[in-house]
Amino acid sequence: MRARRTLAFFVFACCVLAVALKSRTAEVRRGDWTISKSDEAGKVEFSLIEHHHGGQSNHQSDWPMSAFQGVDFSKAGRQDVRFTISRDAGKLNCEGFLNDGEGAGLFHFEPNPEFTRQMDSLGFSVDEEKQYAMAIQDVSYDFARQMKSEHLSDLDTDKLIAFRIFGVNHEFIQQLRAEGLKANDSDRLVAFRIHGVSPEMVHSVRQAGYSPDEDTLVAMRIHGATPEWMAQIKQRGYDHIDLEQLIAFRIHGVSPEFIGKVQGLGYAHPDPDQLIAMRIHNVTPEYISDMKSRGIHDLSIDQLVNMRIHGID
């Protein structure tokens, strides 16, 4: 009787172990990869299409050829390839083929079992999804430590991943700080990269005599109030006008060309707010010329705007 119970327990334990191993196998992240030529020298376009939990996710970006150890991209014709991309978060084990430096194959992700614990000791919580993303984006221990040493607000795991995607690093942060910005808000740093607020842009704007805050810099980039465009406005006689007015110029279409046409009609230097009002109420150079052709001369900007507001065409 005791032998039967022991045997039954052994069979049950084997079944549990088999189910656990099957479940573990089912949880392996896997998918397809493709490699194609990149426009950037020394790089290839690497795509990962991952199949997981009945869905799929895509990642595509330019990777340095040096990341694919053992792969000869210069080899002509077809070749079978096996390569492993090793990151602190885990390994991407790939196999497939290349034909004249381009090809496709399969991959599976082998997570580093120590990664979650190590990142948690640095103050960053990592789940299965984030660990895979951190492997792809190469969020390493060193990068996490470095970003933590920058004393940034709202820094978490998602921000680390976003930093790697958009290129926020130690050098970028230090260059911004050298231009007089605090550069300590994680969300703004990502916004800077997304919208193109560079250290060079900040330097140019400050050289022009402005001291914009970080939100104004982002607004300038969103609406296209670049240093180059500001220089064109300056050539029309509008030097060092308020940045909020410059942004309003871009929003409402007060361009150097528009200013030039208005000035050509005898309005030497309209106030910036008048120029904005003209665009809002559709007081165009053509409208002014039409009024003059009817014998209506010497109207002020304010009078022209009022005529438009009251429907006098």
C-alpha cells in the first residue's frame, strides 16, 4: 500500500513537472527577424517581429554591423547564419540566412535570470515585457546607473527604455546643462529628442538674446520657430520680439514673405500683434490691394482688421 502511494506521488510529481516545463517552453519569446541594407554606412536595418500571447510586436531600426558577431555582410551569395546578440537583459539567439548581405530567419529570446534582481537593486522594477524591451534597446546596468546619477525627476523603467529609443544619454544631458538648462525632467528630455530641441538650438536662441524655459523651447520646435526662421524675421525689422509672439507668428502664418508684402503696401513696421490679428481675420495683401483699387486709401491696420471683422469685403 505504501509503495502504491509512493508510486502515485511520483507519477503526480512528474505530471506537475511536465506541465511546468511545457508552460515554461510556451512562454519563450520568439519570432522572425529580417536584415536589409541601410542608408547609413556601417549599419543594417534590423527588424524583429515577435509572436507572443497570440499577438505580435514589431521593432525596426538601424543597427551597427558590429552587433552581429560572426556575420560577414560583405560575402556574396547565400549563406546560413547563426548569431547571438548579448545584452544585460538577455540574449537574442538568431538563425537563418543572408543573400548578398540581406536575409531573414527566426529568433528566440533567452532572458537573463539575474537581470530583474539587479535592476530592482538599482530602483527599477522590471517585468517580462520590459525585460524583453530592455534587451532590444540595450538598457544595460551601466546605463541605468548613469541615468540614476543624473538625478532626474520621474525616472523609472519606462523612461530608461524611452531614453534609449530616442537617444537621451549622459552626453546630451550635459550639453543641455552647459547651455544653462536644468535638464532634470525625464519627460521633457524625451520631448526634447522627439521634437528636436538640441544643444545647438538652445545655444543659438541664447546667442540671439533670449532665455527661454524648457516648455517654450519645445513649443518653438513644434511650431517651427527655428533660429534660421527667426533670422529671416529679423531681416524684416523684427529683432528680439517676444518668443510667445514668434510662436504665434508660426501658428497663424505670419511669414517673412507676408511681412514683406505688407511692408510693400506702405505699412513699414506693423506691431507684431497687428500682424497676428491680420492673419487671424484674413487681412491679406490682396485684400488691402483690392481696397486701394476701389479708392480706399490710407487705412490703418486696425481699421482693416475691423472691416474684416464686420464683413466689409
